Amino acid sequence: MTSAKSARRPHHWRRDLIELAALFTAVAVADAIANLIGHQPDGPYLLIASAVALVATAAFHTWWARRHSHAPPPGTDTGAGPALPPADADQTVETVLWRMRTTVRDAPGTLAALCTALARHRVDILTLQTHPLAEGTVDEFLLRAPASLSAQELTREISAAGGSSTWIERADAHDLVDAPTRILGLATRTALDTAELPLALRQLLGRCTIHSLPALSVNGRPTGESAPVEGVLEDTVMRLRDPSGGVITVERPYLPFTPTEFARARALVELDARLGPRVPRSEDVLTLPEGNEITVRRADRDDLAAALAMHGRCSERTLGLRYHGPVRDADRYLDHLLSPRFGRTLAVQTASGRMVALGHLLWDGDETEVALLVEDDWQRRGIGSELLGRLVALAVEAGCESVYAVTQAHNTGMVAAMRALSLPLDYQIEEGTLVITARLSATPAQQSDLPATEPATRSGAPSASRSLPLTGPAEQPSGR
């Protein structure tokens, strides 16, 4: 929008003077010709004939322009490239979304060749990102293509147009968000929760495997895992210094990382380092069938002392089922399990503030593990089933495709709790160890029955309270 003052054209008196001079000159020339011809015997007739000829010529030109367009006739080779098939506006064609990457030479016309090849098959380019390399350029496309066009055919066309190292996979509606908006959203999630960093890196870089390697083992010994502050990029592997200690390793075997992707990942890690440890402080108050109130909230390393005290109240059988090893080593795992870098932890505490249960959602590379520990005196009250349902809801929110639980074959309580999720389950038994994998759908079966967790008030009082209508079997621990 412009103002009336800026939109007003400037007045040039020189142009008006030139136009006036041209007008007088034309009038003088016309008068001279009229006098010259008009004094001849047949002068008036010649002037009338000239006027009729001019009118006829103008009328013929107008008719010809309307009858014939200025476009070249069909079939004429203009040298502009291959002719595209006509599009039928009334015909509805089923389409699919593809994410595609290909490497091209850094030369004028290479991108145009790719676009021409895509247009030949009626493939619409929705978004395009370029990643400059030392030699060549990686072009990343989001495409809408006809469903009849297979990935193999599309790859062959791109290779014929000059693309190399082409990678393609199906996309969905979430990929329609432009890159800056998506990156800002990931930065916001990372700023709110330390546990979001591995998930944000996975969503930022696509299908990849992320491992958080601690600087110290569970026994307190140095692991030797370290990385420089600026990180390391090695083809399909990048190593970034973990702000909480250790190294974050990102691997993607199908396609090398570009310097642009490495810079984006490093920026997310630097943001996490500047903000420091943080966990959303929210809680939800539930009422057990016998009338006791419990609080479910997020836990972190600040709850280490309370978790150790709960270990001391648990029986050796309960700790053995949970950690699958010597009971005396159980306390060593807590510092690792409570770290937000390796997953999310939910804690259950009584009205007096005593911790009675822990539920862990642990990132294990491409997979996700769920594990439960309920104090002996609080088993068979539905606490484990409630925790498991909430952990599955968190896994769905994080975009996990499945979760698995490691337990023992005779742990009927954990088996029953997994079955109560009403999700497809896979079982694998090896030497008495049972691995139950639940394949997650868009909405877990129990997610609709769980209340949304609301933040606590400033005074620390919980914001919601409801009855817990779960009286399932005994919740026995599960996990590694």
C-alpha cells in the first residue's frame, strides 16, 4: 500500500513541451500535403481515396488480429524444450507426497533439468531446499506426484536428468510445514524440556539413529566418550558434545549429512546447553479405589534421594524383576534412568510426599523401552497400569512407532498390563526373558481415558483430581 502522494506521478514540463512541438509539426506537415494535393485538378478525390484506404487497412488489421492469435501454430519447434502433455482441468488425479534428495553438479541449468523432468510427469514441487557442498549441491524436494508414478520410475527420471545419490521416501501432511517454521517449533520444544533434544534432532534430520553416550558408566568409571565443542561431522555420522556430559551420536546410513544439517543440529545442542537442565513441573492428582490420593508428575535427577529411599523399601524380588541382575547394583542405575537425556520418567507420590512408583520411557536408538517399578505395599492398586498408559501416550506424542518392555515370563502382572493397552503385541522369549513389543496406533487405547496433565498452581496445590478406576493385577517391575 502506498500513499496518494507517493502514488501521484511527477509532472514533467519538458515532455509536455516535446509533445506539443510534435503536434504542431504534424499539423504543419498535414497542411502542406493538403495544400499541395488540394490545388491539383484531382486533389479532393485523391484525399478522399487516401482516407478510405487508411480506414480499410485499419479494419483489415483488426479483423486479422482477432482471428489469428500471436502464439506459434501447434507442432512448431520453438526450441524451448520438450512439449508437456496437456492437463485436463476436469480430470481428478490421485496424488501422493514424496520426500526426495538428489545431488547435482553446481552448474547453471542443472536444477532446471530436474524441474523439466518432474514437470514431464506432472509432478508438483511443493518445497525446495538446497544444501551446498564442496563439490555439487544437494537438492531436497517435497513433491506431489500422481499415484501411478512409482518411486523407481521417479528415481530413473531424476538420474537421467543429472541427479545422483538419489534417495526418496513417502511423506505425509506434517512435511508440508516449511523448514523455518518446523525448526522454530523444534527449538521451542527443546527449550521447554531437556528430554526433547534427541527427539528434536530425529525430527530435524529425518530417519536416523541417535545414541546418548554418557561420560561416566553406571559404576562411575569414565567411558572415554567425548567430542570437541564444535562437534565432528564424518560423512554419515555426526558427534556432538552433550551439554549434560558425554556425546550425542547421530547416524544415518543411507545418505551423508550436509554441512547445513550439521549446523542446524549443532545450533539445537547449543540452545540446550545455554538453557541448562529443565523439566516441565506439572502434576496430576488421582484417587485410588480405596480413597487414597496419589500424584503423578515428571521426575528427574533431583528425585534421586527419594528414588533411592523407595529402593530401600522394595523387596529383593521386586528389584530383581525390574533390573534383571544383582539387587545390590540396582541403586547404580537410578542416576542414569532419571536423566532427561535418556528418556522421560514419571513418579508417583502419596499425599505425604513419599515416592511409591516410577515409570520410565527410555530412548534406545530407533526403539523405545517402557519400564515400571512399584513399591510392594502399593501393588495391585492399578498404579502400574496407569503409569503404563501415560508412558504410551508420551511415546505417541514423541512420534514413536512402537514400545517394548523387557520382563520375565512369570511376571503375569506386567503381561496383563501390556494386554490392557488394547494394542497389537509381539512376544519374544529367550531363556526366560520375555520381550513384549506394542505397535502404536495414532491414538492409544487408553489415551482417551487419561486426563490431560495440567500445571500445578503457584502454591504447589495440584490443579485436578479424579478417581482412578483401575484395579488391575499386581504391577511387577519391568525393564532392563
